[in-house]
Amino acid sequence: RTRRFARPTAHNELTSSYNYGLHLDAAEYTAYLCGHAEKLGVQRVEGGFADVSLGKDGRVAAVLLEGGERLEADYFLDCCGREALLMNRTSPTEREDWSEWLPNDRILSLRAPAIEEPAPVTQTIAARAGWLWRVPLAQTSIAGYVYSSAFVSDDEALDRVTNARADRSEERALMQIRQGRRKACWVRNCVAIGEAAVELEPLVGANLHLVQLGIAAFIDLFPIDQGSALEALEYNRMMGEHADALRDFTIAHYRAGRSARTGEYWAAIRAAALPNRLAEKLNLYRASGRINLLDNETFEEVDWAWLLLGSGCLPEAIELHLQANLERAQPQHLATLRTSIEKSASSMFRHIDYVRYQS
């Protein structure tokens, strides 16, 4: 709130608990990772995807490039994004459609001038047919609109972002999405990573996280031979649970509180029956204040608490264990903690000064 920042330190319990995230330019971050990988010995071959060569057992034998080059390997990772060029040609598996709960099917993003005094967070604002965001960077900023084309046209969406930013940038991109996931991300010797496996709007920043989860899970289950049927089965179970948990956390932003938003878009979202696991989680919380975390959930209890309480979703009662903890919280201790936080914040650099100095 005071737009101050400091990295966590080991000085005391308070300063060691600081947490933060990074706003990164996607193109520059991609270039950095490519360069880093090549320094580690990764061989990079550039060329347009032409076709795939399959063996008699249905496994991928090689990827064919437009220049005629043939790339053979034991395993292939499809990181082609929502086009899933490799998986769609080799293993067109069944897909779960999430549009009933998450109808947004467009992402419009624009590069904008730097914000003079930016808030140290991504700003997200509910809109008539979706949500707007603005990300502050050191030398520039990025703004956008995630929306449903059934309720607003692309031209209207562009006008809405432009009016919010007071700047009509020519550097913009419009992407179509179809929210959902593959039921099987690992089929034979081909593994879909990131948006090739799961398409989810970036409300909770899940896209990069899903990429990291997919790679980490593949490393953990790295097969000892080319059979890999059991490893693939476990991989698909784990990634399915991760994806469903991220879907539920995203849906909860629309459904947790009593939204004051009106209109056909918001009415349609509220009319859809919730996924069973999310409905059970919210019902338990409303009844007792308990937040029940399942296996392979990315967001922790405190994240759910911020979301639910921040949305005005209060439990009807508090379970005995929580009541006991609340009774042990002494007012004088909380007052001392508040004073310590205020003193610490006032001694920090302004957030934007820290970012510009570091960059």
C-alpha cells in the first residue's frame, strides 16, 4: 500500500517472511532462457515444423522440418503452445472443456508506456465481459483484456483497453484460447508441455507455472526405457490434478463472493454448476471456516484465505480448532506487530526506485 519494497533478510521473523514475484517481459525472458540452455550444451536447431514420422507402434520416430531435416529422439516434448503441432498429429487424445465455468476465449494485450508511479503489483479489474490487467515494468508496461467474444467484440475490447490506458499502441496481440486440458498429456513417447496440455486464462498466473510443473514431473518420472506406460499413467494423474486445482482456484475468483457485477456475462458465469471438488471446498469453508487442501494443489491455505476473505466470503461458523487459535491471539501482541510492520515499511526504498536501480 505504501509502494515500498525490500528483499527478505534473516534479521528477524518479520523480515525473513517477505515474499514477492517478478514481472518479466516474456520475449526477453524466452531469449535469456534459450541463451542459458545453449551455454549448458543444449543443441538448438531452427526450422519450421513440416510433419512427423511415426513408427509401426504409433510412437514418434522423428520430427521433419520444412528444410527437409529429420530429427530423431527417444522422447519428444510438444511445447508448441495451444496449436500442439506434434500432439495433434500423433495423439489426438480426449479433452476436457472448461468453457462452462470459464467462458473467456480471447486475450488482447498491448505494450504501453511506463507508468510514472506504478503500483508494485499487477492490477486486475473486473470488466463487463471479463477482466482487464496492467503489468508495470521498469521501462514500459503491458496492458490487456481477457474476455468472452460471445459478450463483447474484438473492436469493443480494444476500445475498452485503450480507454483504460489512454494510449492506442500499435504493438498489440490478440490470441484465441479454448479453456480446458488434455485427459492424457503423455502418450507413448510424446509429452505435451504448457499450453499444449492445458489452456487456462492467466488470471492467477498459472501458465508459466504449468510449464514448470510439466517439466519437473517429467524429470521426476524420467523413464528407464522406451516402454514408459506406468510412468505415463502416473504423470497424467499428477498433471490432471494440478490442472484441475489451478482451474478451481481461477473459477473461485468469479464465484467465491457475492459479486456486485451485473449483466449477461456475469449472470451466465453464476448460473453454471461448480465442479464437484470446488463446490465441496467452498461448502466446507462456508460451514466451518476450514480450507481443505487436496493433493497436488499449487495454492496454499493462506492463498485461499486471501481470495475468500478478500471477496467478502465469510464462514457461517468457525470450527473449534480455529476458535482456540483466535482466542490465543492477544490484542497487545497484534498491536506490537502492526507497529513493527509500519516501521519496517517506512524504512524501505520506494518500489519503483528499487526496480529501476536494479535494472
